Amino acid sequence: MKIKKGDKVKIINGKDRGKSGKVLKVSKTAGKISVEGLNLRVKHMRPKKQGEKGQRIQFPAGIDVSNVKLVCPKCSKDARIAYKVLEDKNKVRICKKCKEII
């Protein structure tokens, strides 16, 4: 998976198309990510004690990785990602538009 926790991504498909945010959680097995403040869902919580009120909690639901693009921190454009192996045998991600290391 080319997207990691903490990356800035732009949503390219779905109800939040065009919006961008920071990745909070990555699930490699499900192929989904959670983005801060986007794709919000509402969960209704019952009161746990007598006299307490129930509440509605909003939380970011998972988005499929194919519906987001990584935003390059150098050129600030949404770009595809390539991998390159450096001389010291480290594998790094590279922006395909500006050719800079992410």
C-alpha cells in the first residue's frame, strides 16, 4: 500500500470528492483508510446510566484506497506514487510529477 498514516490525501470519488485531509488510520488487510474529518458517519449511543442522555457520535469511516490520491508535500499536487531503491538500498516513495522523494 502506497499510502501511510500521516500522509495528506485528496478524495477523487464519492460524496466528499475534491476534499483533502490527513490519514488517521490505515487497514492493509481491508484496503481502507480513515481520513480526518471526511466520510463521517453517525453512531447512536444509548445511555449507560439512568438519568443520562443518549448521544450521537460522529466518526470517520473507512474509504477504499483506490478512491484517494496522495498529495505531494513538495509540489502540492495530487500525484501517483513510484518506488525507487537508493544506493544505500533504502526503498523510498517518489512523486511522479515533480520526481521528489516523499
